[in-house]
Amino acid sequence: MKKILFILGPNLNMVGIRHKEVYGTETAESINRTVEKWAEELGLELEIYQSNHEGDIIDKIHSAYGNKDGIMINAGALTHYSYALRDAIEAVHIPTVETHM
């Protein structure tokens, strides 16, 4: 079974609470449950991780080395300026897909 790490960055735990006119009313929890269902249907082992701290996200990416087959990441605002996240992803040599809402 392939092991996938799904990382959610800063403020994504507040989806469904903040800026409902922009992001809608579906909560982070309901989105996570949907993604977990898709993973199960595809026969994937999924770990969802959310943090508002860049260093914690980098540590999580590093911990995936040798333990995960793929990474999906929605880095939130960090997508726009974090060279450190890009470098961490490059360092672990794990296929990675960037997602957005």
C-alpha cells in the first residue's frame, strides 16, 4: 500500500470559518474526511498533517524521507515565498504534488 503525506499549511485549519465568501463554508475537517475517503478508495495509506509553523512543516517533510511514497502539499501562504519548503521537498526525493483550494 502506498503511503501518502498530505500537508496543509498556515490558516488552512480555519477553512469554513474565515472568509466564507471566498473559501466557502465547508470546514477543514469535512475536506479532510473527503480526502481520506478518496485515499481509501484508491488503496492509499494517508496521513494528514496541518501546521501554522513553517519549521514544523519542514520537519514533517524531512520525516517523510524513507517513510512515505508521495507528498501532497497545500502550503497556504507559504506557497508564495518559502524557499525553505521548496528546498525541503527537493531534499527528500519524494514525488510531490502541490495543491490549492
